[in-house]
Amino acid sequence: MASTELPIPYWYRLLDNWVCIQDNSGLSIPFLIGAKSIITEGAKPNENSIKELFRSVTNDIQPDYCVSLKYCSTIEAYIFGLQSRADVIEPYFKSSHNDIPAITLIDNVFGGTQSLDEIVAFLEKEYNSYVLSGKYSRQNRAFGEWGAFSDADVNFIKNATS
């Protein structure tokens, strides 16, 4: 008999490990995009990678959590985290398949008035130059420069998604 379980997307496995298991706040948008190139052979980030990540989040719903979007002052970057769907309050964006929250905005990030397309466009302006130049990580240091993945980053990505 065939399984009806949907595959767990790479970004969810990373967030689940980083947030729920290791008790951290979240991962930056460039980190999540760059991680795909470590996990998926032949995957190379492009100018649409941020839009594709958001599309995946709104399409590939996980049962108990939705993605939270917030600004992390420690690394001075927007990050994705996970929030229990039972604790989600407005503003949020719904799944493309049903009326459940897919992305919730935390701490009034973006003020709650922009459309998802406007938020994605802002984040593309903010991060596409880093993504396209292979600078995905803040090197796990507060206020660090954007740079290539460290060995520790690569090990985390591989371990969290295997």
C-alpha cells in the first residue's frame, strides 16, 4: 500500500532541528536558500530563489507548525522560525491550499499591512546580492559579515536533513 505522507521539505527539516531541537530562534533567508544547494545536487540559487522559498512554504504545509517571519537583532537579519499553529495570531498569510496559516509575522515585522508579494520583493532587494554571490551565513556570530558556509554550517545542514 502506498504511503499518503507528503515528503518533508528541506527548509522544514532545518528549522525543526534548529528551532525545536536545538532551541534557537530561526535561520536567515539566505541560509535556507544556500542550504538547498548543499542538499540537492545541481541546485543553484538564482534571482527567484527567495520567491521559490516562500512559494514552497505556502504550498508545503506541515501539520503542527507554521513558519514565523521575524527580524533577529542579534544577526541583524530577517529569519524564519517555527510557531505552533495553535498559537498563531494575525497578521499571517494562509496556505495556498486551505485557510490555515502558513506564514505568521512576529513582533509586527513589516507592520502587518504589506502583501506577501511586497514582503518577498523587499527581501529580494535585501538578500539577492548575498544569495547570488554565495554568502549565505552570518558565520554564527552576532553582527558578523555575510559569508560562505563554514564547515559547521555544512555539517549542520547535512545532519539536519539526512
